[in-house]
Amino acid sequence: MKTIRIGLIGFGTVGSGTAEVLRLQADRLRKRTGCAFVLKTVADISCQALPEQFKGIRLTKDVNEIFADPEIDIVVELIGGIEPAKTFLLKAIAAGKHVVTANKALISQHGREIFEAAAAKNVEVGFEASVCGGIPLIKALKEGLVANRIESVMGIVNGTANYILSQMTDFGKGFAEVLKDAQAKGFAEADPTYDVEGIDTAHKLAIIMTMVYGMTISLDDISIEGISSIKPIDIAFAKDFGYRIKLLAITRNHGDHVEARVHPTLVPETHMLASINGAFNGVHFHGDMVGDVLLYGLGAGKMPTGSAVVADIVDIGRNIVNGAVNRVPSLGYQPAEIKPRAITPLSKLHGSYYFRMSVLDKPGVLAAIAGTLGKYGISIESVIQKRRHDTASVPVVIWTHETDESAVQQALAEIDAMDFCTDKTVKVRILEDQEG
Amino acid sequence: MKTIRIGLIGFGTVGSGTAEVLRLQADRLRKRTGCAFVLKTVADISCQALPEQFKGIRLTKDVNEIFADPEIDIVVELIGGIEPAKTFLLKAIAAGKHVVTANKALISQHGREIFEAAAAKNVEVGFEASVCGGIPLIKALKEGLVANRIESVMGIVNGTANYILSQMTDFGKGFAEVLKDAQAKGFAEADPTYDVEGIDTAHKLAIIMTMVYGMTISLDDISIEGISSIKPIDIAFAKDFGYRIKLLAITRNHGDHVEARVHPTLVPETHMLASINGAFNGVHFHGDMVGDVLLYGLGAGKMPTGSAVVADIVDIGRNIVNGAVNRVPSLGYQPAEIKPRAITPLSKLHGSYYFRMSVLDKPGVLAAIAGTLGKYGISIESVIQKRRHDTASVPVVIWTHETDESAVQQALAEIDAMDFCTDKTVKVRILEDQEG
């Protein structure tokens, strides 16, 4: 039987999970592929000894042992972050090893350099685990949906943000309280900025867009808004109108330009994305041939991410034993076809909006707001103003008809500068039910 | 550039859809694969001429032209039914052609013969389109979830049945009325038996089980109940208790035996499967490593099914140009590993139930029912009896605690034989919210 030997860098949560998946599924993988997948060496600077069940696997603090080992076919990088992960991946590639990673920050920010180096050495780069953990999303885009022009992608791709919004929705709690609780339970990092401000979501959107469009993209091209300004009152108003608030990664294909944005969104309760709760992820595609497709599952965690890492290992292993390396190009398109594409400026967007203004409760306020919106051609669908007894400031909630983002930006800048405004207006875009 | 040439048998809905997908996506497929995918010949006995956009493609009434053409690499069978589809597939295989089909009846009933013939000639069999149309489900099972023991599968895999149940749920209409409407709109066949009685769902379950477990299975092993006895009153009671009624294909993995059943099921509204409405399909897997995964999309239709057929064509084409035929075995496991497995007898199931008895409204009826259930150890969670003025018969609805199917079968046989029973008891199994 043929044997594929693996070197693993990083024995933290996902690293040890991957080792466990390889160990627990060894027999199944052999029955499926006719090959043995053997974890030969683990490199980790802080691990003193591998757990009992991994006896026979070499542990080293010197990662170069892995690069120098001619028996190792595939190097798996699971330390995360940009450096030294990037250097390690490039060294592995230079040594002629295939590489697998779960590192979304690295792939989204330095993917180009890594993929070019891999192409030059004719080795493969697997990164299924970098987007939505265990969900076989990258493979679906590269292979299952190969015969589609993807018209739009809308994804809940950050479990922490989705957990926080779900808890706020189900229990009416405030953002800060839920975040603290999530941190205590290990569902959120000590510094939650990447998750709650949409940056991690943008990393994943960048990778998805590369795959979907065959394009290069920089993180700066993505307009990013997080969820930290969302209050229970917004979630309650959304509920009353039949919506849920979700942090979405969105891209739409306009042919000569493509949208790239991350922001909280009002999703109709009848849309599948509204049903994705807690730490789960889900990505909704609209393909011109296949129509709507949604993939759902756990986007993080030791074993789900390990499942995706091992799927990549097996995929590459099958190519090695069949002499079919790069049978499917790493980015889904032939390297020469990967090109930059224009990004739709956010100001060109068109849609309906939810606004929550924070204003002093005095005469003339609503007239001033309505007048300003009218001046910019923004048509109001509903207004809700509820008296509050606990503060001097009251919320005014407005649902608009379809309008232009540029008009919204100008109108809100003007309204927020008015002396009765006590805080910046919270703006949430509304996903129309008929939208792909 | 390398060229893969295709022969297509059958130019009906899916056949013409496949031809359209190949035509519309030709440039994308070339950019993705570096190959040209060319539809060379169409065989159809009733088509007089191909539409204008397909000029240059040969049309023949003699299918043997395709088998005899040494230039053709892949034969696509899209005529449906058992014969002559089976003969055509076997002839294509005998001629050394790779084959692709969307024919679930054929694959589920005669798959073994076809896969053995293909293995003997070292050609591939693609059948992604045979289960859930455009959803890349077979690929996910064979590759993306390769490193998982699948613990359970629960699927809404028949769009017609799901459309009927959704319409009954949303508009409170009766089964017969919705069915008639669905037939008028082309969503249901003139003879709807396969769809509404769960047979089509069982075909797909058989294929899924083969993939999941690496087993051979006969349709006779699957216990099948359809949806024709479901009434609006059942759907209304379900709603009151926070459930939706769905026709599910279910299998659970007990190691030495596996469940195989198709029946209407009460699904909690909070479960993702409850959100799958209209003609959509969705399949929920629980993998031991990845946890819960759900794939959702259109399970039928000209272009979605064409999308899946072309994904198979591209997959095989990539293997041809890379000299990697059967890189992934057709059934996901090495042929020698495909084995029969014991099926859990339905009587061994354990769970909660919804019963609707139809009884005469007279004293002692409830006591007789409750007494019989008690005799078999079936514990009642709720009883609802509502007076009806339009008929002599009244419904008695009972929700049970967890119990054994064998007890249920015995108790209901006894109750249905009682002289106050005016109709057979309707029995719907309840999916527990915590179930995989």
C-alpha cells in the first residue's frame, strides 16, 4: 500500500485536532483511498511531549527537520498568524512539499505570494479549513459548482459574531454582557476586535471572492462594518418587522465590477440565513445554473477544522499517488486566468435601510429628520418613535424604501451633525426577500 | 489545449439543460480546467432537430453511433427509467467510455451491476445529479467529509413532496387540492405515486447510504411511508406544538446495523430542516469529526440538474487529462471494501410519536385508547380532542413520550380494530430537537 507522510507544524487546538482526526480515521481513509496517511513528525516549540495515543510520532522543536525530511510529502501549518507561519509555508514549498493550512489571515493577505511560489514548484496549497472550518465550501466552489457563474454570495462566516447576535436575539441581552459571557465560555477571544468588527469575516470574504471570481483582492477593497453598535432595541424592532440581524459577508457579481462588503444586515425570517444560529456558519450562493445553494456547519473548533484539514491532505495524497498534482488548480482557475477586478464603490449600492437615530425628545426633531431624508430623495416606509423614561435621549427608528447608499451617507452625515442628535445613527442594510 | 468529447443520450428537460450548461459555461470551464469540453453527438429518438444555438452538434436516432465513436470520452445518459437506460450505460461502459447519469432509479436498483462493469473496464461512473439535483452532495460525501464516520443523515430529498407539505402548511389546504394544483403547475407528475408515497425518496436514501457506509443496499431494506394520509389538521396541530411536518429520508449508524427509513416526520421549528420549504431539498449530516453539516439547494430542474451533470463531466475530464482515472472510487470506498450491512428492523426503533385517531364521539372511547396504550407501556404526553360538528367522526390527537416502535405497532393495530375507530390511525414520528 502507498503511504503519504505528513509533517505537522503547531500542536495547539487545531493541530492536535488534526492529529486526532488522522489517528481516529486512519482505517476509514485507507478503505476509501487505498493509501495510508501517516503523521510522521510534529514540530511545536512549546509542546513537551505528545499525548500517549500519539506514540511513534516524532516531536521536534526544530521545524527545519520537517522541511529537510525527504520522506515527508505534505506539510501542514497550523500555528496561525502571519509570521512565522508565512516563512514556514514558503520554506516547505521551496523544499518541494505540498502544504495545507487553516490560516485565513495569511491566505487572505499573502495568498498571492504563496500560490505563486507553489505554482513555481508545482506543489499544491490546501486551505479548505481557512474558511468556515468543517464545511466543504472551497471544494464546492472549485468542483461541485464548477459550471456556474456565481452571481452572489452571502455568508455568516464568523461564529463568534453570530453567537453574540443569537444570544442578544434569544435573551434580549446587551452586546457587552453577551460578549463578556462568550469570553468566559471561550467562544470569544480576550481581544474580540477581529470577530466583532468584521475583520475576520472580511478575511474569509476575500478568500471566497478569489475562488468565485478568479480574482486577486486586497483587504482594503472590502468595506467593513462590525456589530458593536447593535443594541437590543435594534434586534427587537427587527423581530417586530419579521427580520433577524446577522453579520454578513456579501459579494455580488456585476460583471465588470463586483461588490465586497461586510456589515450587519436585516435578514427576513423566511430566508435560510435567518435560521443559522449560535456558533454555526452558513454560506448562501446563487449560481446562474444551479440557483440557490446553502452550505451550513461549524465554522471553527478542534475536530471540525481538523476534518477539513484532513480532507485537504487526502485530496493532495490522491493526486500524489495518481501522478495528478494540481489536477484542480489551488484557486479554482488556471493561474494565468487569475486577474484583478474592479470593486463596486460602497456609495454605488442601492437598497433599503433601517436607521436608528438617538435624539433629544423635543419639538421639530422628526420634521428635521424627515426633511433631510426627503432632500436626498430617501423615501420613508415606516417611522417608530417610542417614549423612553430612563434617558433624555429617545430612539427614532426609520425604515426606508429603496434608495442609494450615497444619498444615505450624505443625509446621515447631515442629521448626525444636528444639535438634537445625541449619538451617531445606527444604520443596518435590509436584505430583500427576493434577493439571491 | 486538450479536448474532452461528450456523447449525450436523451435530449429532454435535463438533456437539453446539460447541453445548455456546456454551451453557456464553455469559456469558464476552459479557464478553470485548461480543457475544452465539447458536446459532439446527441442521440434522441424523438428530437427532429437541435435548437439553433447547438449547430455543429450531430443529432442521431442511433445511439450506437455514440458507443462506436472512438473520439467520445464520456457518455451521458439522461433518458431516465430502467430500460433502455441500463442497456445503454452498460454498452457505453463495454465500449470503454466513462459514463454520467442523473438516473436515481437505475443507480439505486441496478447500481451494483453498473459499478462492477465500470470497475472491470476501469472507467468512471458519475451520478452526482441522481441525488438532490444541483446540490454537490455526492462529492461532499466522497471527498469533503472523507475523514468522518457519518452518524446520521436526515434529508428532504423530494421537491414535490416538500412543495405539497409546504403549501398545506402555508395555506391550510388539503393534500388532494395542493396535489392537483402542483400537477397543473408541472411540479408534480400525472402519476404522483413515486413522489408522494416516498419511493423516490427511498431511491435517493439508498444511494446516500451506499456512499456513507460503503455498503450495498436493496430498496426492499428501506421502510417507506408517504405523505398522502397527512391532513391539514395534522399540520395545524404540529404548528401549535412548534413543529413542521416533513417527508424525511433517515439513516442512523449503529455500527453493526444501520437504520433505513422514509416517513413523514415532525421536525422542531428550530431545526434547520424545518426551514426548507417549497421545492427545495436539504440534507443534514452528522459526522463524528465535523459535527452537523447541512447542504441545501434545488433538487430538480433543467439547469440545476445540468449543473451537477457537468460537474461530473468536468471531474472525469480532469482525471482523463491527468491520467488519474478512478482517482476517487465511484462509490467513495475501494470496491473491495463495499459490503452488505445489517438493517435495523423498524420494530427496533425508539422515539416519540404523534397519533391522530379517527373515532366516533361516544363515551368510553378515550378510556379504551388510553388503556390500550398503557397496556403496551406507551406513556402519553398530551391529548387533544376537539369536537367537530361536520362529521360523526372526531379526531383524537395524542403525543407520546419516548417509546418503542414495536409497542406502537401492536397498540395501534389493536386500537384500529376497535369498533369506534372510523379510519386507520395516522402516525407521525417526532424528531427530537437534540437529535443529530
